[in-house]
Amino acid sequence: MKMTPEEFHAWSQRLQFTSETEALITTIRSSPPVRRVRGRTNNITGRYPSPKMQCSIQFESEHGAGRSL
């Protein structure tokens, strides 16, 4: 379940974040990813449907852990 703005504010207060820190985290939470996932040699890439974030999360693994699948 996604944290509401009110829940996030309460959580930030409980952890005693400064208002600047809370604002930075709010910006990060609402921003799109900074880069696209890239498939290179030996990389495993894919998408994970996240019910919590209500979107699809891209992932990549440099180590190729999925090769045994």
C-alpha cells in the first residue's frame, strides 16, 4: 500500500527529519526514474509489476542471476 502524504509527513516527523530533508524525499518519491534499464552482455533485465507502487518497476542484474532459470 502506498503511503499517503499525511502518513509520509507523520513518518518524517517521527524520524525527526528536517523540513528540507522531507521536501527532498517528497521530490524523489514523485519523480520518474533517472535512467532507463539497459540490457548489456551478461545482464538480466525485466519488469516487476508492483502492487504497492501501482506501476511496473524495471530491473537489471549485472551478475546474470537468472541464467539458471
